[in-house]
Amino acid sequence: MAYRFWCGECGFKTPWLAESEGAQRQLTHYTKQHPGIPAGGHVETNRKNPQGGLGCLQVTGILVLLLIIAAACQR
């Protein structure tokens, strides 16, 4: 899934990221922009594209399939 983290103090928001990366970017933002304030805000889930795009495993599988098809057509 893809997540977007919003700052509770200003208009900052992360891009759509994996949950752990988004949380880390929000924490980094709070550390730099709002020192001494605990990280807050809210998290938005990408409901239109819950997969967050194609993962590496899916892309690799598609490439392998295309190579098999190309090799079969060479004969």
C-alpha cells in the first residue's frame, strides 16, 4: 500500500510512499522544522492504487515472461 503522511503543525506532506519510509520522512520533517514537538498529523491511504504501483517482483516476472515469449518466437 501507499501512504502519505501529513504534518500536524504546517502544510507539509510526504509523497506516496511505503509506510515505514513515509513515517521516517515525517519524523525527519518534525526534527528539522518543529524541534521539541512530538510528531503528529494524520496518515492518508491511497485507495485508488492500494498497491502503490508495480513492485520489483512483478516487474521481474513480466520481463521473464517477455523473454520466454521472445525466445519461443525465434524458433
